Amino acid sequence: MSAIAPLVTAAVAVPAFKRSRGHWANVAARIVRNPMAMVAALVLLSLIFIALAAPWLMPADPFATSMFARLKPIGSVGHLLGTDELGRDLLSRLMLGGRLSLFMGITPVLLAFVLGSSLGIVAGYAGGLLNTAIMRTIDVLYAFPSVLLAIALSGALGAGILNALISLTVVFIPQIARIAESVTTQVRRSDYVDAARASGASAFAIVRAHVLGNVLGPIFVYSTSLISVSMILASGLSFLGLGVKPPQPEWGLMLNTLRTAIYSQPWIAALPGAFIFVTSVSFNMLSDGLRAAMEVKQ
Amino acid sequence: MKSKRDIGGPRQPLLQVSELRKYFPLKGGLPFAANKSAVRAVDGVNFDILKGETLGVVGESGCGKSTTARLLMQLIEQDSGELVFDGETVGSRALPLRQFRRQTQMVFQDSYASLNPRMTIEDSIAFAPIVHGLPKRQAITRARDLLARVGLEPERFAGRYPHELSGGQRQRVNIARALALEPRLVILDEAVSALDKSVEAQVLNLLLDLKQEFGLTYLFISHDLNVVRYISDRVLVMYLGQVVEIGSADQVFDTPKHPYTVALLQSMPSMNPLQRTTVAPLAGDPPNPINPPSGCRFHTRCSHAQALCAQRAPLFASAEKGHSVACLRYEAGSGVHFNHNHVEVAHG
């Protein structure tokens, strides 16, 4: 291995010359100048902060029921956002419910990002028979509408957070793997990968040094756009009684249990839905901003 | 050091290419159909690259020049044929692919596509030496030395990204990258074709300097006949996936033997307005490489073609010392003779 004689034998310390700003620094600089994306990021950060700090911020016990304070309207004394059908403080439940809702939005996408990109990158770089084997298997899952697949899997695995997590991850893996495969195939055909192959580098070294850096960006952007879908699907599963179980607060589940109150207290019934809406729109806006910041041709 | 690596001695060809063949099967049709049609991109190519020479390769678009380059680089696998590098078969126990690749490098036509857009140029150059076990620090030092050597100040350029460089600068980076493994053979696939004329001349002169300095051998692929004549010691002419003529640059350019070479040279614009070419020397497009003509592949466009040309494929015959041609008229006893009514015009 050490057969290459260095052109310069003295191994003096290499002075670090000024580096140009890298790709990600450019993306960051551009996204900071995008007001839409920044507003969305601010909304999301505050939602995440409120959810994490809920135990200390909550004005009341989110599990304490009261038969005398059922379905109080917004702005009632002691209940800023009213109470639900069992008289629990809605603001406290919304704050604490954000934890599970955000968790169910982000975690499946994160897991699917890791697994789906790995599958897609392997398939895209290897090509040939391995590609066919991986991608056709994934196409089987891809053939089902995602809502149907999530419900079917959750139903088969049984109710519960973990099972909902697994089924959502399985729903997203094919979508992410497809993107990963197509981007990797493109990079695989580029001249710089050919040049790296011609230098005798192993497939692993090429993927690590040349493929990942060019592939993970687009996959990541696509994945962020799935977070809102994941949140809505998770809420849907909870709504159907397949995800989070009562009395645990979660926005989708709250939407379900409050739906009976839609004629008596429509604003109360709509509140959890409004939170789901604002969060998913913010994720989508941030994702769009990220895409725009990365798509600039240099 | 150079002499130590020179295993077979100076007279041993650096690379011997024999019966190289690559067919690209066409998509469509039944997957297991018996006789699938294929593009015969490279169809039985033989030639030697001598140590220290620059071998120019010319031919029309689609004649298999680039496929040949990729085959030599082993970026695609040949269907049949053998490469012998300095006496050792490539891919054999004596010369595994990885070792061969260290000694043969390539510069691509598209200077932008051949550099990773997310890597600084010093990292791009240092990648191959690091892969071959050179410590990172030394590899970076070498990358900067090479940058200086190809005329880019390392202080200014080492930390830049490809999109911050001009086409000529990027191609210098690509040359530096190719040299980072200290190869013996460098394949230049249209390496200067995409550059402006003035930049092209600078890069050509750089290539000539580097060849001297590092004792390199070049395979220079281009469609630009003037450039090939300027840089090459010997020239190889390809037509439809086959070699039709090979000889020293002077022989091929001054006394071309194959009618295709003659036509190719006539298609070069003349500097003298009085010798302007008024009739198109070659009519039509080259035939379809999926179903090449029988016999001599050029007979459909050849002004000298005789009946036998459609039946017999010509063998490679020596026309004069060091100058071979695949034309039945030069093959002794082939039955095809020179038609003396036809006046051959060498390019002036």
C-alpha cells in the first residue's frame, strides 16, 4: 500500500489554505434569507419547545376530569382554551399532546430516512440484479395507497404507539428508497464516479466520499416533506383507535374524542385539528424553503 | 524510479490491445430471446501503445473511440479480447485490476462533470492517493504540488470548489488528479475538445511538458485532426468500431492509404482559399453499427469500392514500414487492385 513515493518527502505540517464556503454553508445562508421558511422554523421551534417544556408550562393537570366543567368555551376562567368532553383543561392537553404528535411525525420519517436511503443507495450504486431485487420488492409496498397500508399494518400489528411507529416507517421506506435510488443512479453514471472507479477505489470508498455528499441532500429535502404526512397519518391512526390510547393526549386522538362536540362547541372541537394543520403546513414550508435553497444552480 | 517500473524494457509495448470487442445489447425485445441485436461499438480492435509515445485516435462521432477508452480503463468490461500492460495481462494474478488502474489514468471531456461538485479540488486530487494508502497529510501536500505543477497556485485554488473555476482551470485540475497516482499511461478522451482555442493551446502545451517531466505515455482521443497532428507521434484511425489505419503522424497525414482516412483529411478545412474543398468528401452518415455492412465496412461509402469489397473483410496489411491499413487494395493477392483512372488526392 505504501508503494507510492511522495512527491515531497518532507511531511511538514500542511498549511490550511482558505477554503471556499461549502455547499451546506451556502444553503444555510440562502434559507436564512427566506422569510417564509424562517417563519415556519420559528413556529416549529416554539411548538417543539412548548411540547418539551409542557410539564412546567401547563396551567392545569391534563388528566384531571371534572363532570361539572365539561366543554367549557374558549376563554373560560381557569381554562384559557376551554375544556374537553371530560372537563380536562384543553390548553394543557394540547401542550402535552404536542409531544406525541411531533414524535409520531418525526420518528417514522427519521427511521425511514435511514433505512430507505440505505436500501436506495445500495440498489442505485450496485445496479443490475441487486437493484431489480430491491426495487421490485419495494414496489410491492409502493403499490398500496399509504393510508390504506398504514391502517392495514397497524390493524394487523394491533393498537399501540410502537406498532403505529413501525407501520408508518414501513409506509415511508419505499417512497424514500425510490428517491434515493433514482438520485444515486444519476450520480453513479457521472464522470467523477467513473474517475474514482478508475483510480481503483472500492465501492465503499466511492459511496462514502462521492455518492453520499451528493445524494443525501435531495433525499433529506424529500423526507422533510413527509413529516407532515406522517403527523396526519399518525393522527388518523389515533383517530381510528389504532395509535395512541386514551387518556394519553395526542392531537389526532383529541380530534376524535371531541368530534361529538362539533355541534355544541365547534371551536373547541376544531382546536386539535388547527394544531395539526399549523404544524404540518410549517414543516412543508420549511421543506420548500430547503428545496429552493438547494436547487440554486452554481 | 521510472526504469524500475519499466518491466519489459523500452521496446516492450506499454499496452497491447488484442481483439477487443464490446457489443451493447439493445433494450427491448424478449429478455431471453436467442438473437438479440446489439450495437457493435468496438468490434475486434488491435493495436499497441509504445512506451513514451503519444498515440492519437481519430474517427467520426460514434465510431467507438470513447468506448475503446472506457474499455482500456476497464470502466466497462469487454465481451472478449485482452489487454497486456507492459507484458502482464490486465486482471491476471501478476497485474490485478487495482494495480493496473494505478498505472493508467484518464482525463474526461467534460471538465465539470468529472469533478465532484461537493469536494474542494485539493480533496478531489488527493482522493486517489488516499485510497491507495497514502496518509491524508501527504496526499494533500501532493495535491498542492500537482496544482502548482499544472499552473494553478495552490494558495488560491486548493480550497475552491469546481464551480468557482473556469473550464480551462478545471481541466488542469482533472489533469492533476490523473497524475496524482503517478500513472504511466494517461488516456485523454477529448480532453481539450471543450475548451476555447487559446485555452486549448495552453493545455496542450501543458500536456506536452508533463509528458516530458513525468515520462508519460498518452492515448490522445480527439475528433480535431489539427490537434491530433500537433500532439501525436502515431495516429490510429477508427471507423465503425474497427481500426482502419495506423501509422506515424506524418505517414497518416501526408500519405494516407485508406480511402476513409483520405476522405477524413479532405474534410479538414484548408487554410488556403484556393484549395477550398468544394465537394463533400464523404456522403451520408456512417452505417448503423447494429447491422454493419458485410465485407469491408467502408464499402458503402467508398469511392474505390469493387464487387469483392462487399464480400471479404480486409486484413490488416502493412503498406510501408510502420504504416498498416485495412483495405483490400493493399492486401496481397486479395484480387482487388488500384483503379488508376481514379486520382487520389492527398490533402495538401
